[in-house]
Amino acid sequence: MAGGRRFHLDQDGHSVTVQLRGAHPEVEVLVDGKVVAQRTGPVKGTTALEAELPGDPPRPFRILIAPVEGPDGTPLCMMESAGARSPMPLVPLLSAGRPAQPGPSPTRLVRRRLRRLLHRRAGRH
């Protein structure tokens, strides 16, 4: 599950998003933009995270993430709520119509940090 992936589903008037990031994945479950559950560390087999949809009373749900063998390595993400399972579709990490912006290279970041350090040591700010 290396790399970043985002899954999204609208459920009972609430926005439910699952984000996977990193080589040792961090999994976050967001409801209406707020983190309600998270897990960090290696994932082996199916991972389950439990959370609640706001309301009176709150409605519990569970997110299931299962690795899938294949060329792109995109896992399967499902939401269980009130005894029903719904697949969560993969959505792009960028907004539609926005081209990807490459970040600075690691070499450039190291150079920038070294330059700042040298300026500080020389008394220049």
C-alpha cells in the first residue's frame, strides 16, 4: 500500500474519506473533513478502523482496507454501516483540472537547508 491513495463516499449526508499515505502506511478516516480514526504502521492482510457518523445518536461504521494483488497495488476499501457494505471509490488526490505540481527535489531541499545554516553561522539573517 505504498504511495498515496484517497477513497471517498457520501453517506447519510456526511462526507467520508479514507486517506492512505507513506511506505509504512498511515491510514486516516475523515468525516466531514475531521479525522475520526487513524492507524500508523505496516498493514498485513485486511485492516479495520471503527468510527461514528455524527448524529443523535451517533451511528457507528467500520472501514475495511484489503490489499489487492495487481500492477498498480490499489487496495480495496469498503465501508460497513448498519449491516450493509459499500465499496469506496478511489478518487484523485488533486482537484479536477489542476495539473500536478512537482515539489522541490531532495537535493534542492538539502542545499536550501545548508545555505540557511551557513548564513546563520556567518551572522547573516
